[in-house]
Amino acid sequence: MAKSKQQPEEPACWAIVHPGLEDIAADEILRDFGGEVKKKSKGIVVFRPKRLDRDILQLRTTEDVFVYGWGTDQLSYRSTDLESIRKWTALEADWPTLLKIHHSIRPKPKGKTSWRMVVQMTGEHGYRRYDATKALAKGLVGKFPASWPEAEENASVEFWLTIHGSTGICGIRISDRNMRHRTWKVEHFPASLRPTVAACMARVAELKPNQVVVDPMCGVGTILGECWTLAKRKARGDMAAWNSTFLGGDLDPHHVKLAGTNLRELGEFELRPWDARRLPLEPESVDRIVCNPPFGKQLSTPEEIVPLYQQFVRNMDRVMKVGAIAVLLVAEPAVMKESIRKYDWKQLRYQPIRILGQPAVIMAYRKEPPPE
Ligand SMILES: C[S@@+](CC[C@H](N)C(=O)[O-])C[C@H]1O[C@@H](n2cnc3c(N)ncnc32)[C@H](O)[C@@H]1O
């Protein structure tokens, strides 16, 4: 048999995710796109996709994706890092190849190609973000046409450097704002969830065909939209064969209206105003609940959270079938756990995360059969 030619490896990529969601994003990369996850660190997943093309922009759990220039785990926190950043940028990254990949995935916009640098830093370093940006700029000298104008924002090419403690990672952004914000989500309100977090919750829910999927406090419909999108991917586009019902409601009729606007283009949803403390659903009729109830600080008094969660859990238990799964994002996990304690629910997952700097937890439970 003729020896098959070895395919050249695709270049590595890295993704920014909400801290705590690295494993779920890695699972999406591996299972839905194929390839290899090289490394996970706080808020970052480094991977080598099986195929690097526009499909990568279909990742749902990642905030942004980049082609990989260089990376290190050994920043010293001292100002000597600045010379390393300059040197690695100048010598280690194959910028012509990375730019070619960028242009193949992000078609050139009208007008002149512009560029900018984005530097993110967390941790206590002996240098400022401004200094790291300067070091990056020095390393980039001569790596792209000098005629490209530098832009404040909306640049066609963005060179990113992310520094989290001793980790530094640098490359070119290949996603745009649609990866994190979605094109379908046009209506928002302040407590509305980031779609990438909702996409992670949808994955934790283990959606299957022939299910009733409910978000009892749906806000503007982010979670339902992400459940639909994931189900559609699993169904390879055939939602008639998938045969599931996506149901949502909210106490605030205005939120229900906004959810309707967001979800109209996406698929078929049943939405109505309701009180999740008295769900107008049949007992044992629901397979999946995926929900982000209000955080204590979103209520008029934080004490309201205890009775709200207690009544909400009682209602969820009533409408869930045995074997149904509830995936809940909460900022007061102890209150939710205490509300769930007296029911026959088995904890499947407890995933602390940070959303825009705030701690929260994704909790998943399965309703078990009552004890004999
Ligand atoms: C944190 S927000 C959910 C955000 C939603 N996941 C989104 O992305 O838009 C909580 C929602 O719960 C709703 N809510 C509060 N109490 C409720 C209740 N008793 N029944 C139903 N909805 C309720 C609020 O109106 C709000 O829309």
C-alpha cells in the first residue's frame, strides 16, 4: 500500500473564555470541531484545530479566537519581561503565515487595511499595560506593511497580547464581535447573560431529541437561543427530526416581548409571561431546565432570594420528569443548594466561574426517582 502523505499540521489557535469555562470550551473544540487541546489556563484554551477555516467562527463557548504567535508560562512579573515580549514577538511568531490565515478567515474590509494592538493584563506586574504595549509594538516593527494606518478601534488586523500572571500569549484575532455577542441577539437588558456562558450551560444540559426544554426566567431569551443553536448543531440542521419543544417565560412581560424579538429569526419557541414560583406546566412534563435566576443584588432586597429560590425549586421539582436535568447559574450557590437539599436531586456538576469579574456557579442536578 502506498504510504499516505502526511498532512501538514494546522497552526495553533487560542481562545479567550470566561474563567471556569475552560473545560467546557475545550470539550466543544474537541468534540464538535476536532483537533487537539494543547493547554488550558485561567481564561485561555490553546488548541490545534483539525482544520483551520471560517468554521472556527462557529465556536459558541469562546469569547474570541486567535491564531497563535507565541506563548509562555514563565513571565517573571519583573520589567525584564518587556524585552522578552519584544524578542518573542520579533523572532518567534511566523507573522506572514498568521496574517495569511487571518485574511483567509476574515475577508478584507473595504478601504485600506488598518491595524491595532490590544493588550490585556491581570496580576501584579512590575510594569504597566502601556509598557507591555510598547514592547509588543517594538517586536512588530517590519512585520506588516508600514503603509497600514493604526486605528483606535474597528481595525482590520488586531494583534493581541494577553497576560494573566506568569502566562503571556500573543497572536492575531480571527473572530469579531459576533462571536461573543451573536447576530441574533439584538435586544438586551442589564442582567442579560453573555451568550457564551449560556452556550456552556446548554452543553452541560446534555440536550437530546424529543425533549421539553424550559427556561422559567428567560429574560431576553439568551439561554433558549443557545439551547436551540446547540440542538440544531447536534441535529445537523434538521430540527423537525430533533422534535423538541423550547419553552420560556418571565415575570416581566416586557422581557418576554424582547425574547420574542431576539428568538424570532432563530427558530420556534413558546414564550409567555408567567411566575416561576407558580409555573403553569403539567407535573412531570419537563426534561431540561436551563436558567439564570436573578442574583440577590438584582432584587430589591437580597433577603428576597431565599423565598424566591425555595418556591422556584419546589416548582421545578413538580414539573420535572424523573431523570430530568436542571442547569442553574447562580451567584448565591449556598442558598440554591439549601433550597434543593430536601429534594431527590443528584448534583452532577458544580462549576465556579467568573462573569465580568463577578463570581458565580453553574450547578447541574438530575431529578432522581423517589427512594423505595
Ligand atoms: C438574571 S435575569 C435572566 C437573564 C436571562 N438569562 C437573559 O439572558 O436575558 C433573571 C430574570 O428573572 C426574571 N424573574 C424574576 N423573578 C421571576 C419570577 N418569579 N418568575 C419568572 N421570572 C422572574 C427577571 O424578570 C429577569 O428577566
